[in-house]
Amino acid sequence: MAKLFLLRHIKSKWNEENRFAGWTDGPLARNEIYKAKEIAEKIFQFLDKGKMKDWGHFTDISTDDIPVFVTESLNEKYYGDLQGENKESIIEKYGKEKVRLWRRSYKIAPPGGESLADVYKRTNLFYCKYIEKDLKLGKNVLIVASHNSLRSIVKYVEKISDEAVIDLEIPYGGLIEYEFDDNLVMKNKREL
């Protein structure tokens, strides 16, 4: 039975500063680094222990047999004109409800940016072409991504409606495990 693990990144400096990060790949927040070790320990329990050289030092992990893919297809939602701006300043300028819709609604995009529907199309093309293929082969897959990329994948996997996805939250460092049968029907979901 194949498993899919979805992991939301830990807070970046921009997240901590309450800025729209979008496609910016900033440094991790200093006080969040310790969480990386906790998350790594959760993930490592699912890896083949024979491929690990030393559990005590995460930099010594052998990943030679573990394929890693980096793709723009799983990028966070592009916030367009809002990228880099402080969220509170944008709320003062445009109003709380408009900003909430830009951030959470399925079809409404911020000025010059993407809607969650746009992110859904982008992430799910990749998911259907590559991730489902590996899951059908019985491989376990870990996706580490940002909030909206993961929300779009969860929407697809759990068949969540456009309206219900507005309220979907995945915390920083949140790890979700899905188990599928041979036909990719979800059999189990756990938040780890």
C-alpha cells in the first residue's frame, strides 16, 4: 500500500515578519530551526534505516537511493503585487475581507497574482503525471511545499469542494500521511 506524505515548510523570516512570501525562497526563521530536527525525526522513521549512516547527525544521511525532485510546479501561490508586502499594511489599504478572499478563496487572485485555482492546475498537472505514477508503483512519496501548493493537493486527494478549501489549514511544519490502495483510493489519513 503506497503512502503520500505532505509536509508544510517551517516558518521563514518573511512568514515571521507577516509578509506575503509567495515565490520568494527566504531564509528560515532562527527560532524555527529546532523544528526542522523534530520534523526530520518524524520523516526518518519512514525511511529505510539501512540507507542511514548516523541517526545522530542529519547531514550524514545517505540519500543516494532516494530521488529528490525540485520543481516550480509545486511553488507557493504567486502573490503578484502583494509579494513582499506586510499583510497588516495590505489589510489597512484594501480591507480585511478583500485580503481574506485574495488569500483563501479558490477563484479570486490578488492583483497580478495567482488564485488557488491557478495553483491547483499547476500542482495537479505535476501530481497526476509524476506522483500518481509513483504511488501506483507502490512507492512512498514525500512532498515538501508551501501552504497553498499543499492545499491544492489536499483538495485533489480528498476531493474537497471549492468552497470548503477556503477553511483548509495546514500548520507550519504540519505533516500529513495518506495511505492509498492499488487504485489510488485513499484508505487512511493521519496528521503526524
